[in-house]
Amino acid sequence: MCDLAKERQKIDAILARAAAMEPAYRSMGIEELTEHSLSVLREHYEHACSEKCMRERCEDFVTRLVARREAQAAPAERSRPAPFLL
């Protein structure tokens, strides 16, 4: 990986800010999130890093974002009462 590995916190902040500003991020799937994140990252690093490297950073970010989403949703699912079955 190029210099993007050294700038992980900055890149995460850029992508997190983009995610916070885009309400649709909450309902996007992994592929959509990765592509949207990649387009955001290109604006900042297009001439500094390869497409492959930027994609890897975006995939890493999206993987962590989805894991956080699922972890936050899990307690909500557990707190719901079980459906009444006859």
C-alpha cells in the first residue's frame, strides 16, 4: 500500500464525514458503500495513490462501518419482544 496506510485516521475521518452527510449511507449495501466511499476518496487522493490501494482502504472502512452498524442493531433486535405465535 502507498501513503494511504500512513493516513488511515485522516482517510477514516474523510469517509466518516461523507457517511454522516449522506443519509442514504444507512441503507446502502456493502458494494454501494464501497463505490460511494471510493468516489469520495478519489476526490482527495486520485493523483497520490493507485485505484487498487484506494479500493482496499474503502473496503476496510466499509467492513468496519457495517460491523458497527450490525453491533448497534443487535441490542435493538434483542430488546424487541418475541412475536406471539399461535
